[in-house]
Amino acid sequence: MRTLNLHFLGHATTRVELGGRVALTDPVLTRWIGPLTRVAPRPDVAAWSGVDIVLVSHLHSDHLHLPSLKLLGRNTRIVVPRGAGSWVARHGFTGVEEISPGQTITDGDLRVTATEADHSGHRWGPRLTHGPQSPALGHLLEADGKRVYSAGDTDLFPGMADLGPVDVALLPVWGWGPNLGPGHLTPARAAEAAALVQARAAVPVHWGTLAVPGIHRTARMRQLLVEPPRTFAHHVRCAGLETEVLHTRPGTDVLLPAPEERE
């Protein structure tokens, strides 16, 4: 039987092998993302080769990164939030599709359902009104009796309780700066999200990968580059959840529990 495999490439980028297909979430594959520098190892090309479908959660450049999409090939199937397709296609991509919350698409035996997300969907930030904009999404991937929830970037929202139970939740636990703005999960709220989606296992993502040059050497940023997943695991334990936290360094395979341990 086909198995589920996950490889955390860093930030919100995870390679999901499920249902005989390879999905890549929010690919960020280069050393620089605009003004941000990559402080984790850059993924080897083998980690993002053979991708069948790319799932983009929203338009922010650390999630929809055009240079990284070009590395994957302009004909790659790229699924973006509804309203963003024409903007992405204008940059030369030919395999762009749009999806709305609640809508399901398939790639072979892999089913992908777009979920709600509580996060700004504007390309340049929540306070601007001009330029490309579309609703932020999460994604629920299903095949072979397995369910993986990729939250993208979001805060808690009531509909999370309707998504579970899931085998694995990819939950953001921080960002790339010293503070978090609205529409993000802190480690404590990420633990609440794990409870809402009834995650059997959770991979903390969106941490330890990107930083502003210079300040990433300050004591606070050095701590924020390593502590969020540990703090998330602490909150999961304190809440008495059965969720197993799969603390995975950027650039490494996720060590999934054996099937009998999740039943």
C-alpha cells in the first residue's frame, strides 16, 4: 500500500507524497526572498523534483514566491486562491488553476480541498487596497485513507473544528520577524488549532527559515529561530492533547509515527 511521506523544506514549504502524487505547499526554494535571507539550508533540488501539483495558500511573497515557482517549471500545475490566477499567469505560468474554500480538485488519487484561513490575502499587506488580492486558504489533502491539513498562514477560525480528524496537521508556529501581526498562530494558538482539527500528529512549520539580515544575529531572534516549535510542543503537552508533535528541522524528512501507534 502507498504510504504517506513528508519532507519539511522550511518556512511553509512541505513536500507531501500521498496517493501516488507529490504536492508542494507554498514553495520557497531560494537563498533570498525579497529582503529576507534564508538562515536554514537551501533545499537540494532532489527535495523538490518530480512535483505533480503546487498548492499556494495566499499571495504574500514568502508563500507565493515567483522565482521559486520558476525553478519548478512554468508548466507545473499551480493551484492558487480564486482571484489570483490571472496575476500569476501574467508572469508566464501556463498551468495555473484557481480554487475557493470548500472546493475540491483531484490529481490522480489525491484529493485537495481548499479550506478557510484567517489571514490577509493582499499581495503587499493588509493595509493596501491596490494590487492583486484574493482570499487566503488552507488545504486538506486526502488519499489512501490518510488526511493531511496544511494550514498555510492563519489564525484560529471557527471552521477549524469541522476539518478533523486529520492524521497530520502542518501548523505555522511563528514567522520571520521578532513579532507576529494579525492573522498568525502563536505556539499557544497553534496548540489550540491541533485540538480543533483533532490532529493525531502535528508538524510545526513557518519557523527557523527566514529572517531580516542583521537582526537575525540578535539574542531575541536567535531564540525565535529555534524556540517556537518547542513552545508549541509544551502547550500541546500542557493541554493534555494526544497529538504527537513531530519537531522537524527545516530541510529534513518528517519521522511519521508507525500506523499502529496512531490507531
